[in-house]
Amino acid sequence: MNSYPQSISTFSISAGAYQTYTAIRASVLKLTVFGIFIPMILSELILSHFSIPTVNALKDLTEQFLSGNKPPNYRTLLEVSTQFFSPCILIMFLLLFVFFSAYMGLIKIAVAREKDETLPTASSSFIWGMRQFFPKGLILLIIFLFFSLERYFWGPFRIFSMLILMSPVLFTLEGGRMWASVRRSLLMKYVSPSISTGFNVAFTLIVFGAIFFFGESLIGSLSKALLNFDQLVGLPRDLWTVRFFDFPFTWVFFFVNLIGSFAFALLLTCLPLFTVTLYFRVHRV
């Protein structure tokens, strides 16, 4: 196991996480690209394709309602919308399944590095993550999605959702039930009193969550700026309006979304590396 200086701060944990990344860079990039980035892009393309007939049907119904040719019928609107939402739910479930498997795989590799064990391959770690999805992983995702609603109250300061991010690390290292891991993460039972305090660890996680929020906002702002780059520098608008095959967006939007999705996937990989590093910094057997 790696030994660390007794300094607990967002900066020191981030520095340790970066050292872990440099040691397992190849596996991290494989899981990021094939487990997060490519599934994100594919799901967006598939959902965009499914949305076209549904959007056209809703436009026709709306025009009929407005013209008076057909009385408003919300049941009809729901029936048409179901044609899109049914495959949408299935695709989003598959996306969460693949993302969870890649996320747990990243944790497993990072844990092996911290314990100076033989590093598992990216594929074996991903398969191990798949085995943890049902029902334990699904329960964790539901709990996390519920607590992540706090962003509508606190904005960039995510408290409970950041604390819960330690749950998969505790589950990987300590085993047991996922419910127990969630409870221990919320109560910070993994923190050794001789090393740090629960308040310090919580503050470290909250600050990192705020930095993560800033990264999300920065990616969104840069993507928006790229979409309007022609207007900023005075380029012809023609290039920005070329449609991407038969999809309901342009080539420029596709490339900008490609860059933004890859940046966001890299940002997501910071979470398991940071939480694993934090655990080994504040926990003593």
C-alpha cells in the first residue's frame, strides 16, 4: 500500500489521484473510451434517430389541434410520445449498466494500484463491474440519483451525493451489502480518527464536487461558444448548417458534441480515482 503524508485537502488528494492515473493510464483510457465515451455517443445517435418520427407526429397533431381540425386529446399525445420513451428508457438503462461497469472497473484497478497488487486488465475489471450491477449496483444508482437532486437546492455545492460516492469504494474494499456501504459513506465510518475528522473529509469532498460542477459548466460554455464560433469571428453560416446525414442536427453540432462528450467522460473518470485515493489517505486498518 502506498504511504502518504498526513495532509488531507482537495489539492493533496487530487495530486495523489493524478499519480494513480499516471500509473494506470492505459487501463483508465480504455475504460473511459469504451465504457463511457462511445456508449454516450451511440446512445445519443440512436435516441436522435428514434425521436424523428415522434417529433414529426407531434408536430402534425399540434397543427391539427391549433387549426381546429381535431379537438385536443392528451391521450393521443401520450400514445405518440410512448413510441419514443419506450426505447429511450431501455437505452438509458443499458447506458447506466455500461457506465456503472466501467466506473466499478476503474475503482478496482485504482484499488489494486494503491494496494501494490497485480493490476487487473481493463476488460476483466469491466466484467467484474458488470457482475456487481444487479441488484446492488442498481440500488446504489437509484439512491445516488435521488440524492443528486440536491443540486437544485445547493447549486455547485453537492453534499450528500458527494458523500455517497464513497459507497462503491467501500463496497469494493470492505464487501458486505450495498446498503451498509451507503450508510458508512454517509456517516463517514471509514475515516480513522487518528488521521482526520469527518468534517475535514466532508469538506474535501464538497470542494471537489464544486470543482467538478465548475468543470461541467466550463465544458458546456465552451461547447456553446464553439457552436456560435462562426458568428464570433464572422465566418459564413453555410458550414454550420450542413446536416449530419439524416439526423436532426448538423455536422458542426456532432463534432462539438463529440469533443464535449469526451471531455465530460474524462471528467467523470476523476471521481473514482479521487475517492479511492481519499479512502486510502484517511483509512487505517
